[in-house]
Amino acid sequence: MAVPDVAVHADPDVLAAAVAARLITKLVDLQSAGTTPKIVLTGGGTGTAVLEQIRATVARDAVDWGRVEFYWGDERFLAPGDPERNETQARQALLDHVAVDPAKVFPMGADEGDGPAGAEAAAQAYADLLARAARPEDHGPVPTFDVLMLGMGGEGHTASVFPHSPAVYETERSVVAVHGCPKPPPTRVSLTLPAIRRAAEVWIMTTGEAKAAAVAMGLGGAGEVAIPVAGAAGRRRTRWLLDRAAASKLPRDLVPPIG
């Protein structure tokens, strides 16, 4: 796995704009090389703000959005169209405003009224979808995502893999249902850490002083059972994209000049 690199920005707005610019550049470069990019989206305030920044810039038109595949790292298991679903927020922020190919947008399943058992079925369905999308050169049941974006909670969770939860111990499955989450909603569907580590690049984005201790632990060698984000890494690159407050507890030698 790649040694993490760290970028620190002045505040959440600058961070979102900078990540949006990075992602547009990455998509253009991949398409220029003849690749159909595979991107994994994340929810939360920062993930949604990045998509809103992409929507707001004219540079978005440099991307052929019909030649991008969209996946999700996790999802709140709520009714279709619920405003708290990551899919709903991503569509409102960007996907409904650019010319995506609907056949290349792959949301996780929603709660159709069958409760926790439905989450288990949704997890298996998404694992099956990923296995079908994987190519022989991916050498596994998950596509090699070009960029997998993640947020991080103040206790160190990422996607919906929480500290000391059954999901953090998972080594075989690529997607799991998560029950009894310590923050609402209690039921979710999530990629596992082994699936996340199949990505070429993992971008971990977080802001705020409340995240600073977990950032320092995640970059400082903490175990993934206690700080799951520590187990999120890309095969070629792992990027930590932070604002000044989130980086405030990092050792000086890990903090680059603030952009």
C-alpha cells in the first residue's frame, strides 16, 4: 500500500473547492488515456460539498460525464429518495445536473419496507454487482476503482465501518450490512476495508477540530479495529485531504504548507 500523502487547506470551503479541482483533473486525465473512470462517492458534508463545487465550476464541462462509472462506499439504509441517503444527496448536488449515463450509476439498495433483512439482501446484491463489474486484471471480486472517496467520523469510522464493530473484522466479504450503528440511522450498507483497499487511489477528506485526534491516530499507526480509517488505503496512492482544524494535532513533519 502507498505511503499516505497529506494536503492541508485553510478551511472547509477551500478544501471542497480544491478536492473538486483535483477530481476533475483526474477524470480528464483518465479519459484522455482512454479509460472509463470508476469513482466511488461518499456522503456527509464534505463529500456533498465537493460535488456541489464541481457543479458550480465551468471546468466540469471538460469531463465526459457519460463515460464515468459511479459507485458508493456506503449508504444509509433508508427509503428510496430519502433526503438523508447518500445517493439522494449526490444526485441533488451533481448527478442530476450533468449528462451521466444512468446505466453507469450504481447506487446501493434502499429500504423497501423489509427492514434489517433487506439490508442484508442489499449488501449481497451490491457485492454481486461489484463482482460482475470486476475484470480479470482486477484479480478479485471488486473493480479496481480509480478514485475512492471517503469521509471520517470523529471516532475514526470511515464508510460505515465503526470502531470495534463486526464490519471492521470482516476479511472475506466486499460489502456488508451494518446494524446498530452508534449514529443514526442504525442500519447501513458499506464496503468493507478489504474492498476499499482494492482501489487505486483512496482520498480521505475531513474537516474540523473534532476530527483532529482521529486524524492524528489514523496517520500515526493506530490499528484499524480502534480507528477504522487507519485501514483505508489505496494500492497506488492514499491521500488525506484536511482543513487546518482537522490537521491541528498532526506532528509538524506531517503537515505540508497550507493551500
